[in-house]
Amino acid sequence: MSAKQRRNERQRQLNAQLSALPKFRPVNDHHVYLINHSTPTLLVQSLIELGRRTMTFTIDTEQDFYSHRPALIQIEFVQVTSVVILVETCHLPHPASILAWLIRSLFKVILHPDKSILAWGDVVDELMMFIDCGLFSASLLRNITTIDVQSRFKVWYNDKFPHHCPLAPSADDHVTCTCSHRPVKNLNDQWSLQKAIAYLFDEFLDKTRTKSDWSRRLESKDVRRYSITNRKEKESRELISYAANDCLAVTKLFTTMQAD
């Protein structure tokens, strides 16, 4: 078995193990909107206005598992009732259209230096892969204000949940640690988002959809009967939920850390 296969098997086993926990629940209510060539211009105009009133956003991205093509940008407008937009970068309008201009204007509002961008990891590196989509420039990305929640979480968690093993309570992660509540044993390792949600909230953030055909067109129709068409719609709804939860989970962790 190759190293990649072993890694995939470990992820499969972890997902199966954590699936016994209650499902992940966001800290706030939310609405999800798809941004593609069929999105009404009035909706994008409303999102621009909402973006101007929003100071914090959470961003994640997805690449298509099969083609490795950048395929989806997820953005949460962090509010009491949040809005999550899923920008389908393989299904954007013509660059010269009014809709495309509005979508670019929306990104200018979101990526303004006065806004705070939450992410699990380096969001600038992730967004750089989408430059060719024409939604924003590299110079715009270099000036955004980012908060890497993943790196902050590790420091916060270790301080809040000290060692109970022979290591000193304030010691860093170490391979000799035997604490069950400290699953990250190597100083250089980072928490996965799934583990962070599981250990802090006892909730299951499902990651079975990570390796998906993200370049496909998402649909949000209701599933009312069992048919080939509606099986595809059901799969789209699961992908939409997965994509939104990756933002909502980061927001939930950051909100908890800020409240402590």
C-alpha cells in the first residue's frame, strides 16, 4: 500500500470512528446561495450591500478531485444569521457580462483590507489558485487581512487543555504525550478541522465528500421522489451542505476561542 493509500485509509477510518458523534451544528443560522452564470443580478447586488455591512468573512476553497481544477470558493458573511455563498468557478458568466462585473465587485468588497478573513490555513495560497478565474487580482490578495484559525487554535487548545501525562502542563505537543484529549502529538503537526470540531464540541463534521467532482454544476432543488434525477439533486444538496459547513465550522471554532 502506498503512502497516499495509507493516508486515505486513515482518513476513512477516522471518519467512520467520529461518525458516532452527533452531527455538526453551526453556531448561527444561515442561508446558502449559489453564484454562477444563472444567479440573478439583484441577488449579487444585495450581497454587495450585505458585504459592505459585514466586517468578518470565513473563506474556504475546493479543487475538483479528478481534474485538480480550482472549482469552488465558499464564503460566509459572518452575521447573527449568516449568509454563505458558493462561487462555482467552473460555471461563471461571460467575463464581459454585467453579472460577471457584479461578481468581481462583490469580491472587491469582501477582500477589502478593512475586512477580516477567517480561514483554516493560508487562505491567500488557496485563493491564488483561482487567479485565472478573473474574479480578483494577486495584488488584491496580498493586501487582505487574514486570520489563520488553524494555527491559533493549536495554541489556544493547548493552553486551555494542558497535559495530564508526565509532561509539564505547559509543554508543547510531544510524541511521548499519552493524553487522550491531546491527539496532536508532533510539535510540527496541525489540527485537522474535523478533529478540532470533534474534540472541542463532540460533533461529527462529515468529510466523506472531500474527494468529489466539485467542478460539476450544483443544484439546490428539493428532493421529493426517488429517481435518477433526484438522486443527483440529493448528491448536490450533500455537497452544498459539506461546502457550507467547512466555513461554518471555522467560524464556530473562532467564535468559541474569542469568547474564552
